[in-house]
Amino acid sequence: MGVLLDTLTRVLSRTELDEITTNAIAEQAGVSVGSLYQYFSSKQALAAALIRRQAQNDIDEALSLLQTKPDQPLEVLLPQVVRHLVAHHRRHLKLYRTLLKLVPNLGQSDFVRGQVRKGRAQFHRLLEARREELRQVDYEIASFVLGVSLEATLHTAILERPDLFERPQFEQALSELCMRYLVTIQESS
């Protein structure tokens, strides 16, 4: 099953789902089409499984970054997470562009939203654990606002402005969005 998902990942990085057949996917994966149908009823079912895997992996990876450096100040850690998110999406622009369009059509919105909620809940816990580094905010609201802001900005850029992923100012703006919301900016006198 993994080889089929990996193959579809490569295929969707080059072309749209409707431009490929299950026979071609199976051939590129080095399996028979019968083997593909043993696991997936159609290329749409295969694409739905890829969306689920990708959403889960993306959230798990971002959460892992947040958890692996517990002693690092948030003002260093959050920009690293943003840098990772931007770089990861930049490397897979075509794939994400295709998957974003497929999510609602393949009935995967609820699963993806569930993964996003999981990520925001973990971010909420991180903010509460780091409260001494932050200005006083409602951490539940902060995790929601920042999570939605990052997700919406990255996804809109993928669909409308992929060129922004090549500009360092894009990553910087996202980092500043997070830090200015969470940390009290000291006014210079």
C-alpha cells in the first residue's frame, strides 16, 4: 500500500489526478493493477488515502518540531517551525496545489479538519506551558487564531501566489505574525 501512495505522491507532483489512470499508477509503482484494486477501489480512493496520510504526517511533523526542543525559547522555536512549514510547502507546491483541490471532492475535509484541530490543541498546550514567555492572552484563542492564520496563508499562497514561497520576506512575515501576537513588544524609549 505504501508503494502505491508514494507513487501517487510522485505522479501528483507532476500532473493532475484526472490525467492519470490506475493502470499507469500501478505500472509506475511496479505492481499489477489487480494489486492496486486489492487495496483501493479507484484512483480517487487512492488519492483520498494519500490526503489522509499527508495531513497526518504534516501535523505530526510540525508537532514534533515544537516538542523536540523544550528548552529553546519560543522566540527562536516558532520561527524555526514557520521556516520548516514554508520550506516543506515550497518543496511540494504542485502536490499540495493538487491535494488542496481534491480534499472536498474526495470527502476528506472532515479528516483534514480533525488533524488540524489536533495540531491546534497541541499548540494550545505548548502556549500554556510557555506562558512565562508570552504576554497575557487566551491561549485557546491564540492557538486557534495563529493556527488558522498560518494554514490559510500557506494554502492561499499555494493556490494564488506560489511565487511568495521564493521570497524570504514571506517566511519573515509569518514569523512576525506569530511573535507579535504572542510576545509583548518592548517599546524603545
